[in-house]
Amino acid sequence: MGLENRRYTDEEYSNMRMFMIKKDNLQAVTEISDHQKFFGKDVEVYKGRKLPIGTRGIVISLKTQHFAQSVWRGWTTKVGIETDDNKILYTYLDNIRLV
């Protein structure tokens, strides 16, 4: 779907979600929900192999990508995290949790 890297109001999230449900685009509904849940929030890396476990920061970007031939499988979301020392690190959504 390609949401902007900014925080939307709860009403905007709700309107986007309802519009995508009417269009039967459930992948976009998932994207919107992930954006609402994580964007601008403090998170911690709790698994994965490229970033140290315990790395903390604020989510500044989410990008959903497709890596499979099937349109139903192969979707993944990459997250940009800004740490306290202003470094921007990238990992997958599955590797983080809210703090």
C-alpha cells in the first residue's frame, strides 16, 4: 500500500482500514494495522541474527515487500529503527516487540 513515514490519527487509520476492507485488500489492512501498532513507538529487538538482541529504538519506517511467486505468500515487512545514538538500523517486523 505504501503508507507515508508519519503517524496518522486513529480516525485516519480507521478510515484507511475500512476503505481497504471494502476493496477486499486484506494485505493492505495488515499493513495499516502494523503501521498503527509500531510506527513512532519504542521497540526492542528480541530475535534475529544481524542486530544484537536487546537493541532499542523508535520505529521510523515500515516497508512491506513481496519475495515469492505466489501472491498469497512471501510478504514481509522491513522496519527502520532509530537508536538513541541516532543510528538507523533495519530488521524484520517479526524480530521486534514493543517496549
